[in-house]
Amino acid sequence: MKCALSSTLIFSIFLQSAWAQNLLSYTTAQAHSHNDNRQLRPFNEASAQQFGSVETDLLLKNGILYSVNHIEDTTPERTFENLYLGPMLAQLEKNSGQIYSQKDISFQFLIDIKTKAVETLDMLVKELEKHPEIISPSSNIKIVVSGNIPVPELFFQYPAYISFDGNPDIAYTPKQLERIALISQPFSKYTSWNGEGPLPKNDKKLIAKVVQKTHGLNKKIRFWDTPDNINTWKTMMSLQVDFLDTGKVIQMGDYLRTAPR
């Protein structure tokens, strides 16, 4: 009995230590500003917190790209150029060609296409190529296209600086997988958990399984529309989810800089 108790205690300590170490490994570099264009100051709030990933909706209307979710929200002020490309260029100029002054911090720019895939993506490429500073490999910016994306067979029609958001249920060829930068999934596909109390055991197993599968492909994963509170953030960290989804940019920034320590 004494040996059994001792083994159990050691295993418990090991799990607690591993969980704590996992929490400590997270910084704002693993934070993802979901639907960032809905923030009061798109891009600027997330970059002020040094988030590693920012997302904008993208809508094409009359040959102009807008960072909005619905066509009725389009205004001259809410263009993709005004809300993102302009501020990003200012940040690159400020930090010698990179988003952040720390050269080891990469920046993922997730662009969620809301209108027709091919014509919107063609216009996106045209706009990006007006700004070689953004698409230069030296900028350390990873551009990932999500939402309405072309079928995998068409990935290679686009410049190498364009990567795509993937789905774990699609069997990509090895070459197609090279163009996948991220796997994204709706949280509601795996659970109806509201972020209060512990995540149900069976739901946790489902999420852990898809995380393990994604990591086995050497890809990163995020779940969108997760409950947006500290308990959920901690749960996602314990499951080794690579990007923590949030609309509470300042709150998550404060939490990741302080609480895990």
C-alpha cells in the first residue's frame, strides 16, 4: 500500500509540474486577436500587447478590400489599407523592417475571406504586392488566408508568401501540407462547454486528440469562438493549444504577462 501511494503521489506531482511548466511557456506570442477588426483600434491594440497572431475579416466590394464582416459595414475608413496595411507599414519602419523590435518574435497575419475566394484572393495579392516590405521574408510576417479559400489543388497558383488555414479532416498531399500554416477549428464542434468549471472529460479527450493529430503533422492549432475567460485560457494552455483565441486583447495581454508566473 505504501508503494502504491508513493507512486500515485509521484505521478500527481509530475502532472502538476508538467502543467505548470506548460503554462509558463505561454507568452503573448501565443495570443491570437480574433476578429481584430472589431477592436476599437484594429491592429494597434494587439501589436501594443505584442500578440503573435492577429485576424481580420476581408470583404471585396467594387474592387476595394474592406476589413469588415458584413457588406453594410463598409465605409471609406474601414478599408484593409487603412486598418491594417498602413499601420503595419508604420510598425515595420519603426522597428527596422519587423513588426516587433525583438527579432525572434514572428507575426502571424490571419486574413479571413468573406467574399468569393478566388477573386478576393487575387485582389489581396495585388494589394500586398504594392508593399514589398510586408511580404519580404525578412519582415518575419506569416500571411495566412482563412475563410473562403481555394481548393488545395489551387494553392500553388499563389505566391509562396501566401499560406493557408487548414482543416484536420482533409487529407492533404505532402506538397499541399507545405502550404498549410495553421489548423483552425470551431470550438463548438467538440464541446458546448461555457468556460465555467472544468471542461467535460469526454470533450477534453476529443480536443486533445485533434491537438495531437495536428502536432503530429508539425502544424499549429487554434480553436475559434472559445469562451473568453481566464479559466478557458488556462484550459487551452493545459491542452497545448498553440494560439489562445480572444477578443479581450488587453485583458489577455495582462494575464499572460503576470498570472502564469
